[in-house]
Amino acid sequence: MRKLDPSARRAQRNRSRLKKLAGEGRLRLSVFRSSKHISAQLIDDEKGVTVASASTLDEAFKKSGKKSSDKEGAAAIGKLIAERALAAGKKSVVFDRGRFVFHGRVKALADAAREGGLEF
């Protein structure tokens, strides 16, 4: 068996726990961050499709004039993904932080998505 690095093991462990919850008809809110950008996707695992997405590379975010690499930018993406999810008629999601620690920009995105109306 191939050894995984700690971040890959963390991501695998988180996803295995989320499969139970996502199987109950809830969408998965998956977050990815790099040193410069952050993005979020609403994924329907049963159908294998992305329902909505938001990123710091979107035109809607670029027009806001916020920095893409700080907590305020991540919070703006959280609000944007919440708006797009509610427009698609989805309110209840499962938060998938992947290999990223729930701290800083990931936490700011999650808090803003909750304030925007998503439930997780």
C-alpha cells in the first residue's frame, strides 16, 4: 500500500466521513484554497455534477475590488456561493474543507456562507 502524505490522509479521512451525510440528499460544499485564491463548489455526488461555483477568479468577485488572498475576499466568496446556492434552490449542504484546516480563510468562507443562508 502506498503511503500518503499527511494532507492527503486528512482529505481522505474527511471525505469518508462526509459520504454518509452527502448520501442523505445534501449537496457537498467543497473548498479549495491556494496562496493567492480561494474557490468553492456545490457538488451533487449522487448525480456527479457541480450545481454552483464561486471563485476569486470570477468576474463578479473582481468587480468588488477586494483582495483575493485575505479573509475578506474569502468571506465575499462565501456570500457569493450562498447566493448562487439559494438561487438554485439548495439550502442544506455538507461542508467539505478537504485537506485544509478549518481556520483563517476557510473559516471566513464558511461563516459567510452560513450568514448568507446555507445550513451546515
